Amino acid sequence: MQDRDRVLRKRYLYVAIDRAARYVHLAVKDDETTASATAFLADALGAFPFQVTPVLTDRGS
């Protein structure tokens, strides 16, 4: 994406999906660091209206 100064910057889409309930939580971040992923997961777990037990990942692929 380009910012206001027309500089191209990468953005990273973080997505959490409950396949049974079809509930989705997403965020766009400036980086793909462990801190960003951890913060997203904590936010997603707090946003789901139910308890999340297993977490499956695609390891960024």
C-alpha cells in the first residue's frame, strides 16, 4: 500500500476464523513480528463471544 507520501509499504493481514460459527476477527498490521502476532491473538481471543480451545495456524504461509 502507498502512504500519504506515496511510499510503498507492506501491510500484514492477521485473521482468526471460527469455522463452525463462521465468526471472523481481523487486523491489518505494519509488521509480522512475534509481538504483533501475540497482541492480535490476545485481542482476537477477547473478541470471540465464546471460549477458544484449540488454535490452528498456517505459520504465515
